[in-house]
Amino acid sequence: MTISAHDLFAILPELLVIFAACAVLALDPVTPASKKDGLAWLSLATMAICMGLTAARMSDPTTAFGGLVVIDAYSCFWKLLLYFVTGLTILLSFPYLKEERIYFGEYYGFVLLALAGMMVMVSGADMLTIYLGTELMSLSLYVMAGLKRTEPRSLEASAKYFVLGAFSSGILLYGISLLYGAAGSTQLPAIAAAIAGRSLNDPLLLFATILIAVGFSFKLAVVPFHMWTPDVYQGAPTSVTAFMAVASKAASFGAFVRVFVEGLGGVKANWAAIFLLLCIGTLVLGNIVALVQTNIKRMLAYSSIAHAGYALIGVVAAGRLDAADSASAIASVMLYIALYAFMTFGAFSIVAMLRKGGLEGEEIEDYSGLAKRHPVAALLMMVFMVSLAGIPPTAGFIGKFYVFTAAVQAGMSWLAILALVFAAISAYYYLRLVMVMYMREPGEVTATSPRFVPSPALSIVLACAVAGVLFFGLYPNPIVSLATQAALTLK
């Protein structure tokens, strides 16, 4: 394969992100500690440039590297979301890393490398390209999860994430190899053409589909492949947890939907049944186990698992609808993940800045009386919790409305009702935190009393998160239209 100028221009945003990551890693050892903020500003500037380049390409689809990479409205939608979340992560990390005394410049390099992997994932039109993007993302996140090198819990999180992540990567690669044997290619259009006339009962094709579904399920943190999520979310630095909970999930869903809709659409009767079982199990376990959590990061981890279950409703609906009608179901998944990003990132931002002595305030009881001590922080956390519960007029309600509508259109009203029941159950553990903040007394003020540590960067992050939750809750048309147009580009 010869690499042309067209190919390089097509992946210019990825090249810029990788170049910035290498620059940050090279400059970090020679940059004084007092000037390491410049590395973060370099990263933010890269996000701004890439956002402009990607937005300009949404209406100009193209392929590169012989069809291994596709630049279309679908991939651009996910990339814009990833840039936004990465920018918020960098802003949140300004004050958080200093409070935790882990202000390492290479942190921003790994954030950018993880982003580069995510961009490759959502742009890949070849199974091996997507796999390489997945591994670049995962390897960076393994390191970031263990960034608190002096805390055993952080090192344990990194080790668990690495072991289980490597296991899932092996399963995914095995599934890709079997799919290559069945289809004779790893490119999604060629796979779709090869399996179009194959029987749904073809054992090789069925086994490959199952293995690929399992590999992606680890990345999406759906039941029963969720076991790493609570421990990793709790042990990792909170800024990293927020990045994993939002950006990693968004990129995984972006690649996952493309693989199964574009590449394996010919066997959607098989994978729709598989994902229906995973969806129900994820809704049940994620919401039920979250009820008994006392650590807020673990509670949000199980919340993240449950939200993956809600998003899967749209995937299942797409598997039950014909090609002409499935675009609305796919758009509901894209919309749900985009709206989920605002409320989840906002909630983790509050968690990151609540201090108890010199440590993070992670227990739900640490939020007792927060409304009296820090009324603005309590109000913002209440907005995020209400949105996560799916209560109008917030973005969480809009996201659930569209995935439930997709289920009804696919003739699965019972699934929408079941999900609605668990959404009502989830309101208990979300609103329990609101009750603790507003109906408990703050207690006597001591040196170890919980305190909220604000900063200009954190204010920007929270303002963006709450604006997204409220604006798209009241006026969702812009993002709904964008998601629908992007979904129509999937073949």
C-alpha cells in the first residue's frame, strides 16, 4: 500500500493528537514543575484545532488507506464528543492533580494517546484497525489508572484493569481471526458482503460473533463482563475515572455499533438476541447492586454499568428493525451516550473536588449537609443526580425517552416497560445522595471535615456540564438532529 497525501490529510486530527502527545512526553522531563501547566495548555490547543478540522468534515465523507479508515458524519460525531470530554478532563486535572500531589506532565501525554486510540476506533472500517485503536486506548488507561503510585488501591486498580483488559483483548482478537476465516477479510464492507448469503446457523460465524460480542462487552462494562469496573473506578484517580467512564465508553460504543451494524448486519438476528440478554442482565444487576453502595465512586460505577444497559436497548432495537428504520435506533444510542457524558462527567467533577482532610471524600456520608456548607456544589450535584435518574426537564430524560421509543418501534414495548421500572429503582440511590446533602446536618467542623475545593478550571468544567444537562433537556433538537444525520451514514 502506498500512502498518499490524501490519506495523511484524512487522518490529520489523529496525527496532530499523536504529535502533541509525543511533544508533551518529550518536554515533560525538561519542563520545571512550576511551568507544567503549559503542557496542559498545549493539549487543550490541540483539542481546539482538531475540533475545527473534524467539524468541517462532517459533510464530506471519505476513506483512506485502502478503505481501512473512513471519515464520515458518524465518526465525526464521536470524535467531536471525545474532543469535548478530553478537554474537560484536562481542565478538571489542573486543580485535581495538584491537590493529590501527583502533578506529572506525562499524564497529559497519556490522555492524548488514549484519545488517539479512541479516534482510530470510531474511524476504523477494518477489524484490525479497530483492534489497534482499542489497544492504544487501553494501554494508556492502564497506566493512568495506577497514577497514584503511593496508594496500593490505585496500583491494584491498574493491575486488575490490565489483567482483565488483556484477557478481553485476547478474546476479541480470537473472534476477529475466526471472522476472517469465515469471511476472508477483516474489512467491514467485505465481511458484510461475504456473510450476506450465509446461514444464521453457521457455527464458525456464530462463534466468531459471540467472541467479538464478549470482547466488546468488556470494554462497555456490561454484565457479566463488568467485574473490573467498580474496583477500577474506585481505585483510579477521579479525573481518570471520569475520563474512563465517559470517553472510553463513548469510543467503545462508537466502534461496537459500526462493527455490528456495518460488518455483521447480515446476522443481526443472532447478535440482537445476544445483546437482549446482556441488556436485561446489565439493567438488573447495575441498578440493584448500586442500591447498597456506600462509596460514591462505586455507586457511580454501577450506575455506569446500568447506563450501558439503557444504551444497549437502542442496539437491540436496531437489530430488530429493517435497514430503513434502524437509523433512528442507532441515533438513540448515540444521543444517549452524548447526553450521559454531560451528567456523568459533572458528577465525577464534584467528587474530585470534595476533600476530607488531605484525602478525597468518597463516602456518601461525607456529603452530609453539603447544601449548608457549599450550596452551589450541592445544587449542581442534585442536577446531575436528577438527570442520571432520568427525571425531566434534564438531558437524562431525553436520552431515556429516545431509547425507550426505539424499543417500542421495534415491537419490544415490554423491554421499555422493564427499563422504566429499573429507572424508577435507580431514582432511589440517586435521590438518596440528594437527601443526604439537603436533609442531614453537616456536623461539627474539624480539620478533617469534608470541604469543597473550587478553582477557575473546575468552574468551567461544571458550567459546561450543567449547561449541557439543562440546555439539551429543554431543547434537544440540535443534538438529536446531529445524531440522526450521523446515524444515516452507517450502511
